[in-house]
Amino acid sequence: MLSFILRRLWLAALVCLTVLVVSFTLTHLSGDLAASIAGPNATAADIAIITKNYGLDRPLVVQFLDWASHAAEGDLGRSYLFHAPVSGLIRDRLPVTLTLGLTGLTIALLIALPLGILAAVREGSAIDRGIMLVALLGQAMPGFWLGLVLIVVFGLDLQWLPISGIDTWQGYIMPGFVLAFSAIPALMRLTRSGMIEALCADYIRTARAKGLSRSMIILKHALRNAAMPVVSITAVQLGFMLGGSVVTESVFALPGLGYLAWESITKNDFPVVQAVVLFLAIIYIVVTLLADMLNALLDPRLRA
Amino acid sequence: MALVMPNAVLSIANLRVSFPRMEAVRGVSLALNRGEVHCVVGESGCGKSISALSVMNLLPRGAVRSADHIRFHEHDLLGMSERQMARLRGDKIAMIFQEPMTSLNPAYTVGSQMAEVFERHRRTTRRQALDRAAELLARVGITAPGMRLAQYPHQLSGGLRQRMMIAMALMCDPELLIADEPTTALDVTVQAQILRLLHKLQQEMGLALLLITHDFGIVARMAQRVSVMYAGEVVESGPVEQIFKAPTHPYTRGLLDCIPVPGVTKAGEPLGSIPGVVPRIAPGFLGCGFRDRCTLATAECAETMRLRDAGADHFYRCRLPPNWKQGTAP
Ligand SMILES: Nc1ncnc2c1ncn2[C@@H]1O[C@H](COP(=O)(O)OP(=O)(O)OP(=O)(O)O)[C@@H](O)[C@H]1O
Ligand code: SF4
Ligand SMILES: [Mg+2]
């Protein structure tokens, strides 16, 4: 298990580095950084000074190594836009996005797993078709639209939940639902197909020949084997949720990482963009690593 | 029919199983006494597994089962609910399957899979169930049972897995064991070991064993009774010595000609073989299923074929008289 984790960590570090190099290169090639920092009314002389001060005239490799060595010491630079240290910005925003992502994931699993299992057990029945239809409709519904509907119904009409902000924990419920919604169809479909496949396996026939109860057969013998692809896709979905929470965060005015990413990309606030990319990459890697470890726990054959 | 045995452990009468476009089993009757080994032989696809699964009510989806009766002792298995059946399965009636590679759950240890059947039927603690599992692993000749209990199926060889399947089937001391080609997937040398083991356990525990095979050598060594199946029917059934000495159905004779049986096939005698393949039986099929391949087929063979007596407890399903001779048959 230890060598398994070390191998994964080494791979993860490589992935992280690649992502950073790519994003660094893209931000530096996508227009004149100095010009956007200086603002629309700047003169050529202003821009030249900024270019010099920020070291933007140095070769890209040098700039990257400079950034990376500071980042390694925890110094992520200063935001051009907020005129504040980037690490402070991240520290404020990250918990919001993590809480939102985990809320969304929990809701998604609580809905997708039971329905997926039910659909598989009743394969071909009206229940199965009904569940799959809902999944299809869910996939077709855009997240921002669902968010607005929820705001109108539960926030404005019924006034059950706050429509924006996170002053109380209830503020996470609606955005959590919206995020969950995007992940539910894929999770549900995969749970269903995995369960259908597992339920056809020879070892299920053996379990039945042993006289085990239906719940033991479904929840112990079939689900354990169907769970592995679901765990992997859950990790991917959680990554999407955390990385792609821009829309949800802006609809519900949540001060999270996604919202920060959006602001800084449009304003070419390069140090912030780079830091957000770094954190999203780390989150993604951690989540996938956790999923792989969970799968190794689930399937003894992977524990080599 | 003459197959009624009052003290039978298992008695199947006129079992039929159909799938949407085919009839897999057409009127099979079988009976099995306490401590008896009854072999079912026949080519691939003739309905052996489907007949066995019918007893357990574990048929694949789409299969429809009907019968005059399926009885385990005095219990009517046909009328049982799934819940009642589940109480018998693994306890009084156990089954071993052909594929030891896929019949075990890859995600659980040997110990866990063996223990759960005991816990289920005997309501014991995990500790007691594991002790019982270790005892049975030792009994099927597995050394260091304690270590094996903690292993996963993928860490065991095919032969070990099949031993473990046998041990698992015997956890609750069943009265009836159904073994569906338990050695087909194994190496030849391992096959012989597993069969010897099965035979020994059957005698020690007084098991009624319904053993499916397509190997007449196994029949000769283990069985008291054999039923030959062809295209969903039992075409001949009788005591083993009778069948070897006086096979009556042309298909049985053909099969026996294919297989050298020690003491029955004389050295130097050429082995026969039956040309052709098993037909697919569509609903509404009448007459002898073997007639495409039978050299003695006549128009009469397309009519419904009744069961005939060929001696004490020996039946066959063919138009020919019991003592017909090759070359002189009408
Ligand atoms: N799930 C299924 N759907 C449709 N037909 C099936 C199904 N399972 C079995 N059959 C048909 O039923 C017939 C009998 O199958 P069965 O498995 O009993 O054969 P068998 O005698 O056990 O053969 P083998 O020696 O290969 O195990 C076969 O012709 C097969 O085509
Ligand atoms: S009934 Fe006819 S076809 Fe069938 S085995 Fe007898 S002789 Fe051959
Ligand atoms: Mg079979």
C-alpha cells in the first residue's frame, strides 16, 4: 500500500508541474500583461516601467522558476487587482469552495446511489425507466437555470432559504443542490450499469445458492463490486464541482475560489490565476489519490 | 411413471423449462435417494445445468419453469416462496458450480465468504463460523486453513478454489449436493484429485449427490445411477451397471462408443463417434430429438415418444425394442 501511494504521489507531482507550466505559458502568451496591469489610460512609458518592475521582460523560463521558487516558500505574490497578497485571498476563498463542493457531493451521493441501485435491481421496469428519464432531464437542465428557479421558489416565494451569501450554513443548501444536480445523472447511470453487471456475475449466483438474503446479495456482494467505477467517477465529478463552481458561485454570490478565478481571468490578474490553478490542481490530485486508495481498499486485486 | 421413489431425497417429475424462443428442458424426471450418487450426462447444451438450477430455483432471467412436482423429501419446492427457498439453499441443499474462477466474489476473503453461509443458517457468531470454515478447509485437504481464510480468491489456484467451493457447500451439512461439472474447468491431474475428494466426502457424510458431467469415466467410478440427457430430455436412465452392460437408446450407445471405459471397452476396439450437432428445440417440437443424427430414424420417430422399460429401474425413450441389435434393427 505504501509503495502504491508513493508511486501515485510521484505521478501527481508530475501532473501538477505540467498543469502549472501550461497555465503559466498561456497567461503570458494571451496578451500583454503589463498593458492590462497598467490599465486603459496608461502611456507607453508607464507600460515600460511596469514591464521592468514586474520583471516581465525576462525569459519565460526565468519568470516561471522565479514564481515557482517563491511559491515553494508559500509566497504566491500580490494580486494586481486586489492589491493584497494572493495567499490571503486563497485562504479566505478556499474554505467556501471546499464546503460547497463537499455539500454538493454529499447531496449527489445521497440521491444518485439509492436511485441507481433501485433502477438496477428493477431493471427494465417502470421504476427503472422513470429514474433514467429523470437523469436525462437533469442532464439537459443548465445549472444556472436550476439555480434561478430554486432562488425564486425557495428563496423569494417560500422564503425558506437565503438567496445569497453564506452568513448561515443554510446558504450552502441551494448552491449545493445545484452543484449536485450536475453530478447526479452520471453517478446514477454508472451505479445502475455497474450494479446490473455485478448482479449478473457468477458470484451472485453463488451467493444466492448459499441462501443469503436479498439485501445481503445486493448491498454486500453486488454493490462492493459495482462501487469501484463509481468511486473513480465520483472523484472526477468532485473535481468538476470544485473547479467548475464558477457559475454556481456567481448565481448565489458565494465568495469562493471559482468566483475568484473568474474575476482574475477576466482582469488578467496573473498571480491570482496561477495560484488558483495551482490549488485546483492540488485538490484534483488529492481527490483522485483518495479515490484510488479507496478503490484499492475495495478491490484486493489492486493492492499489489 | 415408474420413477416414484417413496423415500427419495429429491424427486423431479416432468420438469419443463422454456426460454422465449427455445425449450431447454422437456419433461425431465429424476430421483435421488439418501446417500446415492446420480450422474446426469449429455453433450453441451442438452439442458443439464438448467435442470439443476431448476431445483434451486436459480434459473436465469427469461426462463419459465413448470413441473408435475419437484420435491425435496416431502417439501414441494415448486410451491415455495423465494424466502422459503432461500432458507433451504446453502443449508439442506447446496450447489457447486463449474467455474471456480468466477463463482467466488473477488472482493471478499475466503473466510468471509465461507462464514456468511453458516452465520446465515445457523445464527452463529463470526468467530464460530470461522472455526467451522477452518475445520472444513482442513477436511477438503487444504493445508494451513487459518492462513487460507484470510486470503482472497485471486490468490488461490483453480484447484484450491474448487476445494474451497466444496468446503463452502458443506458448511451447513447439507443432505443434497448438486455439483454442476465441478471439475471441467480444471487441469486433468487436479480433476482426478477433486473427484476423489468429492467421492470420499459424499460417502463420509452420506450425501445425496446429483453430479453433472459429460465424462462416462466419472460415472463408472462414482455413480449408482445415471441419466443420459439429449436435447432437453432424459433419453435413458438406469443403474450404472445396466447402462454400461446394456445401453439401449441409440444415443447412449453412440456416447459409450465414443468413450473408452475401462473394463467395458475392449482394447483395440475402434471408438465410434456421433456425427452432427445437438438441434435447437423450438416450442412445439414433437418426437425424438435425436432423429437428425440417428441412423435408425423412421417416420415413427417424429411422433411423441413414450418411455419404455428396459429392465428393472431402467428406462429409455425410443421406438426400438429393448433388445435391438445393431444391423438387425427394424
Ligand atoms: N440465459 C439463457 N437464455 C436463453 N437460453 C439459454 C440460457 N441459458 C441456457 N440456455 C439454453 O438452454 C439450453 C440448455 O443449457 P444448459 O446450460 O442447461 O446446457 P448444459 O447441458 O448444462 O451444457 P454444458 O455442458 O455446456 O454446461 C442451451 O441450449 C442453451 O442455449
Ligand atoms: S426414436 Fe427413432 S430417431 Fe430416436 S433414437 Fe430411437 S430410432 Fe433413433
Ligand atoms: Mg452446464
